Amino acid sequence: MASLRLKFCPSATEGSEGMLYFQIIHRRVARTVSTGYRIMPEEWDAASSSVRTPDGGVRRAAVQLTAAKARLDARRLAAIITEKELAGTEYSADDIVAEYRRLPPCTTWFGFISAMTAKKTMIGRHGTAKTYRDALASFARFRSGGDMMIETLDADTINQYEAWLKGRGVKRNSSSCYLRTLRTLYRKAADMGLTADNDIFRHVFTGFAKTQKRAIPLDSIRDIRRLRLNGGSPLAFARDMFMLCVYLQGISFVDMAYLKKKDIRNGLLQYSRKKTGQTLTIRWETAMQDIVDEYAHLTEGSPYLLPIITRHDGTERRQYERMEHNVNRNLKKIGEMAGLQIPLTTYVARHTWASTMRDLGYDLSIVSKGLGHENLKTTQIYLSTIDTTAVAKANMSMISKIAE
């Protein structure tokens, strides 16, 4: 049977990193496989032919990653040798090397998440891509930038990460969102055969904690609508976008940003949700048109209904994210002016529409349909099939109540 050994070749330059390589010997024929991994001489344990990880310092994380990569490569080479032995056919050291070089490169945890993020971006799932990026950025900060092999990710690391989030004052639902995202990615990696699924998220919270009510009553919506704000000011624009979110059945800001003039036909607005691709149809009301008319001079020559995305240069997503940030910042000021006890955001409009529909006595299935949820369970977090006419009548009823 072939023998396999990890070796270290020091650099000819004193104080420089040397190279790790594998030596394969079969039938007295020796072959080497370069790993491309480099370590300092003091990080090599000749007695055990293994990488010695420093107790601390700036190199610790990098050397840990190198050691993990080398262990994985050793297992892959050993698996090839075992497979050939079990097959009972003649093979050479060159055959082992050739088969090993045909294997895909080892994937690190950070590299895997980045690849999944790029894939989501490529297919237009920008929201999911952002969620992946945010989770990676948070976990990378926890690791002080130190990447790791997927297979070395364990329950202790995940538990420490949750504790780190808590120590930084991250709210429980935000922590849960990061952990749920990483769990989804870990399971994807397991499905692809990149690691075994060892249920490493079993001891951390990945649910939904009860939060402060985000909906506001109809009286508060009326107060916001009646505020005397300077026309054309950032505050007035923020207020109008909030009201339009409410009128449009709690539409998300990203969907509102991408609405186009051609989406309104025969008295109906029809658009597809960015998050799910689901098509929603909303009866176009006078209150909606009044807001659009207020900013029509800013959308001349633009296919978009609102002046949120104003340039077509590949930065559309950044434009709407920047505008959403500005609108929410001004909405918090408006909320204080209206005497609200919770921070006002465009997301409050979505919760408010759902809660108001419920309070007006409409069936949960109508609320679910209006929000574009794919099941009632999702709607219940905010607090089927149904004729969209019923949703339109319900929404018109609520708009009339606001105008009282």
C-alpha cells in the first residue's frame, strides 16, 4: 500500500516561510505534491510531521487555516489510496497524483459564503445576497478576519459567536437572523458534500423573539398625513413615501423603488415582489395618484414611477438603499413630531396595513393576499387563494378611513 507523509521544505532565505508538500511512495517510487501552503520554520513540528499552531499573535488564525487545509488534503489523498487498494487493480504513485489533481480545490467557509453570495446576485436575488454578505461580515468580525475550513466549523465556535453577538449588544432577533443565515449556508455546504452536517447550531437561538409592536393606529396615520411640512423638503418626501407604502398594501420599499409607470394599466397596479417573484395586483386609487403627481416633475423621462432610482448606470440597488436610509432617518423625526412611542420606518407601514386590516375585521387570508405572503403563517408573524377584488375593497376602505 502506498505511504503518505506531509513534509516541510524550509526557505533558502533565513527568516522566510517554507513550503509544505506531500510525499507519496508506492512500490519504491516517490512522488511529491505541492500544497502551495507556506509556514515559518518554527510552525513546523518535525517529530509529528504536522503544523504547529502558535498560542497567540497575528499569525494564529492563518496558521490554523493552513493546518486545517493540510489535514483535509491528507484525507483526500488517503481516500484515493484506500479506494485504489480496495479496487484490487494495479496503480502507481503517478496515478494517485493525477487523480488528486483532478479534485476541485478545497473551499474555505468565507470562500463558500462569498461564492453563494455571487450566485444569488447572478440570478437577481439581491436581497438574499445582501443577507449572506451581512452574515459573513459579522462572522468575519467575530473571527478577526480569520477564515476557516468548513469542516472545522463546530458547535463550540457557533456558541462562542452567539455569545460574542450578545456581548456587542446585538438584539436577539438580529443575532437569530445571522445564525439562521449561517445555518442555511452550512446545510447547503453539507448537501454539496463539503462537510458533514453535525447539527452544530442546535444550542443557539434561531427563532423569532417577541418584539415591540411595530404597527401604529389609524389616528396616528391621520396625524402623520396632516402634518404641515414644507413642500419638496426631505421630511415631506419621507412622509409621502410612508403614506404610499400604507396605501399600496404595505408594499416593501424595494418593490416601491422599482415600480414603473407601465405597471399601471386600466386602473390597476401590477408588479412582482423582488423577494419572492410573486405578482400582486392593487387597484389604483386617487390618494396614490396624488402622491405620484407631486413628484412627477422629478420622473420626467424616467421609466420609474417615483424619484427613488434616478440613474441607470448599474448602481440602482445602491441608489434605493441610500434613499431608504434617508427616508427612514427622516421618518424617525416625523414620528417624534407625531408623538409616536416607536421609531417610524417604512417597515412600520407594512405592519400597520396588516394590523389595520385585521382591526377592521377582515379575514387573515385577505391580509395575507394583500401583503403578498405565500402562507398564512408568515402573515401571523406580522400580527390561499382569494379574489383580489376583496383585497381591493378592503384597501379602499382603509384609505377612506385615513382620509376621514
